[in-house]
Amino acid sequence: MAVETKERRTDIGPPHYEQFLPPVIKKNYGKWKYHEIVKPGVLLTVAESGDKLYSVRAATPRLMSIESIRLFADIADEFCGGFLRFTSRNNVEFLLTDESKIDPLIARLKKEGYPVGGMGPSITNIVHTQGWVHCHSAASDASGVVKALMDELFPHFEKMDLPGKLRIAFACCLNMCGAVHCSDIAILGVHTRLPVVSHAKLGSMCEIPTTVASCPTGAIRPATVDGKPSVEVIAEQCMFCSNCFTVCPAISLSDAEKDGCSIWVGGKVSNARQEPMFSKLAIPYLPNNPPRWPEVVAAVKNLVEVYAKHARKFERMGEWIGRVGWPKFFELTGIPFTKYHIDDFTHAGESFKRSAHLRQKKGE
């Protein structure tokens, strides 16, 4: 006699994404013909079958309440059959096929306080990390700096008035949970004080082998202090990443007086026109000055304005710098060139300009 058994489900991970796709995307998956931006914040994607999908992009806050999420769900139910998605830079996109609902949807979003834009040659939402709200290794505050920045740069979100896409990112320390290594303009929180070891506490709070292994540059070494096992910090090898503090609370790195921000430029993920690029240092240090961070805001605004004035159509920040050259970049932006812009990392020579003729191109 056969024993009746229930089906055993071993896959306990997230459900397959396909069941959440709008019908128009399921039908035309992988068969899209072209796309175009019909107006700020509205993307039209046309399939080979002739079907049309409209994506309406709105900015969202980073710290989102359940009330905001429920509001987005209600708006999606009203205008889009319940379909929306979040982009990699924390925008919310409402997906719809009925063109007549686009303007009423935009009006509803603006009424609720959510601006529409961030597509094409504009600034999209700033992707950022936790900052002082949550992260123990933060050298600056993500939410505060980004709020102050977007208050100043907001017109470039709603208008497509820049030469090309301009992506801004913020990371609170050089562990870079944010996309600062590949954004046009990036703000990176920096620690400037060597880790301070509490030798009296270390023995009861930390495992020495784990603490030593946590350092990517070998700056943390075993040591005997006052006859007890502990660790020491080799200053020349420390890069202020706070990995040691992450695994050992007896080592502190944050300094309210000396922590600050650095500014990086020229990164991108896109393959358009040329290969992806890493960000390069523009400003080594700016102070933390809450609540509005005027020095950081002024520096980023200056970079945006200089880029907007001098870049060619479709050029990203790094492509513009590559065309005019770094000497011209520093001249136009008024940023002083210092010793900190020279990369003295052991393998940095592999990416150095090999020629001694560091000069602007002829005619520029």
C-alpha cells in the first residue's frame, strides 16, 4: 500500500521575482525594442510587440516609515495595478501602461510631497550609508549631509539641465557601503586619528588573533603591554578603516573633533563611450560641521556648476576630466593640488600616467 506523503519544500529563500512582474514585462521579457525619456521623470520602454511601459520615478526618503510604504502601495493600486519597484539609488518607480494616468499620478505624488525626476541628464537620489543613525564606524553623518546637499541641488533632480547623468554617493567611512567608488561625485567620511587601544579592556572584550586578522594592511600586531597580551598599531600601515574596531570594541577610532569628509570625482559604472571608471580624490578633507555641513555642500555645488558649464553633451564627470586633463580640472574648480592627491600605495604605479609630459591637450 502506497504511503501518501506531502510535498517537501526545501527552498526556503525568497519567492521567485517573476511572480511580481507586471503582465506587460512578463509578456515582453527580453524583447524590448527601445526606450526614451518622454519628460523629466518619465521613461517610455517599447517592446518588439508594440507594447508600451511607462516608468514614473519619484524621490524617496532614506529613513522610510511604514506610512510612506503604505502610501506608495495605495498610489500603485490606484494608478498602476499595484506595480512599483525601487531603483538601486533608492528612487521609487511606478510602472503603468495607461498613458492617460501619467499626469494624474505625477500630480498625486507631488501633492504628497514626493518630487518626480532623476532621469537622464540630471541628479538622481543620492545613495548613501547609515551614518550616525546606525553605524558604529561612521566618520560623518549620511542623512544630515545628504539632506543638506539635496536641498541645494534639488533643481537638478526635477530638470534635465546637465550635460549628462550626474550620480552622487555618500559613504560614512572607507569601507564604502555606498557606491562612492563608482559615482560621478562622492563624499567619503574619513577618520584622521590612529586607533586608540584600551589595553585594560582588550583582554576581556576581544580575541587577539581575530583582531589582528581584521586589519587588511597588517597595521594591528600582537604586543605585550604591562605584562599582558594585547595589540599595537603600526601608524605607517593604518588606513583608518575601523575594521579593528568592528571586531574589537576596546579599540576606538572615532574623533568628534577631527573626523570629516573627503570628496571624490570621476567614477561611473556605465560602459557607454568608454569603460567604467573608479573615483579619484578631489578634496582630501572637509570638517564635520552639522547640522548643515556648509563646507561640504559648497564644495559639491561648485563641482556640479563647473561640470555643468564646461562638459560636453552626454559627457560624464570622469569623461570630462579625462578630456580636459587633471591640471585643467583643478584650475577650473579652484581646488588646490596637494601632496595628498599623489597615490603612494605600493601598487599605485600600475595605474600612474607613464609619461613625464603631464600637460593639457593642444588648443585647450
